[in-house]
Amino acid sequence: MMRVLVLGAGVAGMTAAYYLWRDGHVVTVVERQAGPARETSFGNAGGLCPSFAGPWAAPGMVAKVLRMALQRNAPIRFSLAPRPRKLAWLAWLAWLAWLAWLARWLGECSAERFRVNKLRMQRVAHYSQACLREIAAAGLPISFDFHQDGTLQLFRGEADLKAVPNITRALDEFEVPWQFLSGAEAAAREPALAGAGAPVAGGLFLPLDGSGDCYKFVCGMGAWLAGQGVAFRYGCTVASLAQAGGAIAGVHTDQGLLQADAYVIALGGSTPFLLRPLGLKLPIYPVKGYSITAPIADEARAPRTAIMDEYNKVMISRLGPRLRAAGMAELKGYGLAIDPGRVAFLKRVVREWFPQGADYDAAQAWAGLRPMTPDGPAILGPTRYANLYLNCGHGSNGWTQACGTGRIVADIVAGRTPQIDLDGLTADRYT
């Protein structure tokens, strides 16, 4: 039994805390916000989608991003040029880190690198879903609107359908089951599409996927763990790590020095700032995403299956009495300001599919930062410091992968061999 500090109370930190507690350790979770899941885990798409787990660095992606840059409502936006008069030296360093991240990302866009990285992410995603099902079956008093009804990937027109052979070829290569549906068959599988204002040329049904409310899961898990003796220090900001003799000696916070036998870092996009002074340079950069969440107005006209609008790259998920639409990718730094144009775009997309499904005028808007690695896979496991472990860089797959990565890190802390191969999943791949 060890004393373990977990830094971060998002879904990555909370699942790690669960598995560490299950192993009998004395666990303390440290979080700068006033409660769990207040940042990236708060308003994500809700999709639990191993079928979609894969890197953004892919063949043809550079050309696609450049084409999108000319579109008014492009799913992806980025900024290469800083504004020197407005930037402090720290912001200049962040911009240089962004350029280094971009250079690595470009190097991962070949067909061979894409295949290697996707295999790694698929391995984690499918393992993680098995871990989540195990947690759901354990009888814990956690309600998070979980259902596994698959994902319906919809195509709006004949031009979109031309991409289907390439998509299904990749699904076959990674042994992901799928079923092609005509427009009529897609509407039969999801009856709420009967009222769609958008055309349905066809769809792919991906039966392995599901959805659930990540925020409710993390909050429920945190409340349950607190009842089992896990300590939570909310409103506690981490400043730096103290090291001595090749190990971490403690964590400096605004509430004093916290010490333990082992330390797990699950701080999302903040992780590189904490670890850089220790000589650990992790290429994690924030990619901003948006979501809207609206109360369902008509049960029969709101979808029950998770929907992926392939053209707009928007996911629509049913979360109990609410409907959520999420998407976009902005590589513009660490700001969380909500762009009203992005919110209006999400409302327009979901209204096109399900015009009477929800009260979109009452929708709550949110923006969060996905902690992305340039190659795609999360960064897990040991570091050069004997008692410091990583659980970070999950990107847009955090909810899909968190249960598995939490268990992997707990296995490593305990000295056990994880149940899946860690090749390409540790920080060693960047050295």
C-alpha cells in the first residue's frame, strides 16, 4: 500500500484514482477547480466511440485543412502568426511550442505513421470500453445516461458518399464492424430522422459505440470514492514539483507542500508547463472544441442513437433528457472565450437534422481544450523519475479511453504488467 497523489480531477484523473483505490492505496486527488470535471471533461461530445478512435494526423489532412481554411464555418481553424505587441514572453514561448507541435504533426501525416498511430489508439479504446463496461456492471451508484446503441455516421449527398469506400476499407483494416445503410434504412434505424431538414444520402452504422455524460460519470465516481475514503482537495492549485535523488519529493501548491509515495499527472493541457522544469518535454497542445446542450422538447423527434454528421464533423448525442451537439477544432492557444458564430453553427447543424427535437433557444454553450499529442495516442506510464507517472494527452478521445488508461497507470504503479501492449504509448516515443 502506498500514498498516491493524483493531480487532476477530470475523467483521466478520476478513473486513475478509482483503480488506485481498488488496489488498496491511500489516494488523494488534487484539483484547482471547485469540483471535479470542470474543464475538458465538462461538456464534451459524450460519445464513447472506439470506432472513431484515431489520429488527426492522416494522409491528405494537410490539404484538407488548407481547403477548410477558406470556408466560413470551417470545422478546423488555426493561427500561425502571433501578435508581437500583445504577447508577453511567456506567450512567445507558447507560440514556439505550437510551431514545434505543428512540425511533429506534419511528420505524422504519412500513411504508414497514420496506420501505426491508429492501431495504438484502437488498442487503448477497445480495452477502455471493456473497462467501462466492467465498472458499469459493478453496481456502483453512478448514473451517467450510458447506453450502447452504436453510432450512425450520416452522409448528406452523393459527393460525401464517395468517401465511404475509403472509410470502410480503414474500418476493415482495424477490424471495426460496420453496416452501410441507404437513406431510407438510416431513417428506419433512427426514426427521429423522419423530420430531418437535411438530406440523408446514406449512413454507416457502427455498433460498438455508445454515449454517456462524462461530467455526470466523473462527479458520480468522485462522490462515491469520497465515501470510500479517497481524499479530494478541490480549489488547490499546483505550482511545481519538488524532486530529489531521481524521484519526486512533493508537490508545491497554494495550500502548501503535499507529499506522497507516488504521483500521477492527469492535468490535460497544463501538463507540459508543470513538467518542463524537470526536463520532461511533452508535446501536448490544446485544441479548442465547442458544444451546445439543449433540453429535449419532443422525445419522438430527438435521436436515441449517437449521430455523426460527416460533412460538418459534428457529433450529436442523447444524454438523458438533453441533446448535445459538439465539434470544431481551433488551434489558437489556451483561451476559452466562446465564439457566438461557432455556437450558431452548431445550432444550425443540429436543427437541420432534428428541427423539433430540442429547445435550441435554451441551449447552453461551452468551450473546452482537448490536450492533443501530434501523433494522436495518449502519454501513459513511467518517467525518468522513479515515482512519477503520466496519464495525459488523450486529445478528443479522453472519454473513450479514460477507463483503460486509468487502469493501465494503476497497474504500472502497482508493478504489474498492463493487460495491453504499451508500445508507442509512453513518453519514450518522443526521445
